[in-house]
Amino acid sequence: MNLQLIEKVVPADGEVYKPSDPFLAPVVENRRLTPEDSEDVRHIVLDISRSGMRYVEGQSIGIVPPGVDEKGKRHRPRLYSIASARCGEIGCDIDNKATTVTLCVKRVVYQDESGQEVRGLASNHLCDAQPGDDLQMTGPIGRKFLLPADDSNHLIMIAVGTGIAPFRAFVQYIYGDHGSWGGKVKLFYGAKTGLETLYMNEQSNDIGQYYTQETFEAIRALSREETTESGKRVYVQDKIARQKDELWTLIKEGHFCLYICGLKGMEEGVDQVLSGWASAEGLDWEEMKKGFKDNGRWNVEVY
Ligand code: FDA
């Protein structure tokens, strides 16, 4: 097995904004991606043309909510995965810097123990923002959840909900600026319904436009529309399990980079499937996974 440290695409130098001195990024676009009767998820584009920053796919930026906390201190930034490739939505400027950065944000609203509605500070600030409003932005940050430099590595991307954000950036970069990918590119995406599969539905199909690429395969798991033979809801790990022969061979060969992004806890379902494959062959999955983690092939970003 190839247990060499994988070389990643290194973030280019550029201004990095600290929480103590954020960049004021004007909102260019704020568009709802989900149907009215489901969770509110937004495609938000910010103008960073005056920031001097550069980013690469897989990094995140921070958004500082307005106002101060109960101790009178400014709020801590919340992180959001960058959903655009390194040249942003409209291409790089003459210095090869993106003029925009895109986020995919879910509005956080829940009820506390007393039944009181609580609205998340940063996500509601973002989801309510209008074009022209300035948002306090920090970053970019992140040096691990990045594409491998060698494009013969197979990519296995697994997302739920807004976890699709970095993969929109990966796929746009791979088949856009980079042009192609030598290894296989597999995207497993879990959502409740077809219309909630962000960037992969009839209204908004940024990822779907690459379905015809020879190396690309996107597999959706729609938990409210599909059931297993035994009548249970279908989740991403069920779709992964159906590709055992191909995926297990890729993983055992060790020439791959796997990414999990989205809801906290989602990695457990994936882990169970792979651990089952390993133990059926008398292999120690925990040890294998540690090796993959140590050499940068196993990447998890859940929140
Ligand atoms: P705020 O911080 O004000 O409140 C959230 C709090 O409410 C949390 O303490 C949480 O535990 C609690 N809470 C939330 N739901 C609850 C419920 N149902 N019941 C009880 N308590 C609940 N988000 C996103 O939309 N898109 C993205 O791309 C990313 N990317 C990302 C990358 C990384 C690396 C991290 C660590 C996180 C993200 N996030 C994200 C999540 C994001 O940073 C942020 O946590 C959420 O938007 C919530 O922030 P607010 O300021 O809105 O909520």
C-alpha cells in the first residue's frame, strides 16, 4: 500500500484577515437554493476585489457577526467553506486573484429547551444580507482539506447538506481551470429530496453540468425519496456500500484522497461501511485509517 505523504495544492500567499482586523466584503449576490418549504440555504457571493487575498479550493473564510457579546466583546468569527474555485464566479483579475468568493450557508434556527426560538448569529446575518451590504470577513484559512497536487489520485468526496460547498469548488476547478483529472472523481451526496441536492438540481445545476466528464461520477442519496429493499431510508453510506468492489479496491491501493464534509456525525456511517469491508478480510480498519489520516488521504470537515 502507498503510504507516502500526499502532496496537496498549497494555498497561494495573499492577505490573511485576522478577527481583530476583518476585511469589509460587499455582498454581490444572495440567492436561495432550496424550496420555500424546506431549510433555507443560500448561495452568497462576496466581492473581495479590494482584499488582496488569494484562496484555494477547500479553504474556509470567517464571518464575524455584527455587535458584541454579553461581555461587550466582538463576536468570534464563524467559519464557512469556500464554494467557489480559486478564480471565483467571474474569473481572476490581471494579478491572478479572485474578485469574488462564494459561500453556501444554511440559516440556523432552532428552539431552546424553553421553546424559545433561537436564531444563529452569523448564519442569519449572512442569509438576510442584501447586495451592497458589507460583511466582516476573516481568513482564508485551512491547509489540509485541499486537493492533491498529483491528479492521478482518485478523489472520493462525501457530502451532506451544505457540505457540498468545498466540492462545488473542487469540481469547478478540476473541470474548469485545471481542465481534467487523471484519477476518478466520485461525489456521494446526501439530501432529503432531489430539490434539496444543492447545485445538482433542475434550478441550480452547477455540478450537474460536469456529469458528462469521463472521470466524473455523482451519486445522490435522497433519504425522503428512496428506500432500501428492507424499506429503510437511503443515506450516503448506503450508496457507498453499493460500490464496494470499485471503492474498496481504490482504497486498498492507497492512491486516493477521501473527503467528508457536512453534518457532525456523518463520518460514523461511512466509517461503519469501510470498517465492515476491512474486517471481512481480517484487516484492522482503525490502523488503516490512521495511516490514511497521517498521510493526508483521509480528510474530515464536519460541523
Ligand atoms: P450561533 O453560533 O449563533 O449558534 C449556533 C449554536 O446553536 C451552536 O452552539 C449550536 O450548538 C447551537 N444549535 C444549532 N442548532 C441547534 C439545535 N437544533 N438545537 C440546539 N442547539 C442548536 N455552515 C454553513 O452553513 N455552510 C458551510 O459551508 C459551513 N462550513 C463550515 C466549515 C467549518 C470548518 C466549520 C467549523 C463550520 C462550518 N459551518 C458551515 C458552520 C458555521 O461555522 C456556523 O457554526 C453555523 O452557521 C452556525 O453559526 P451561527 O452564528 O449562525 O449560530
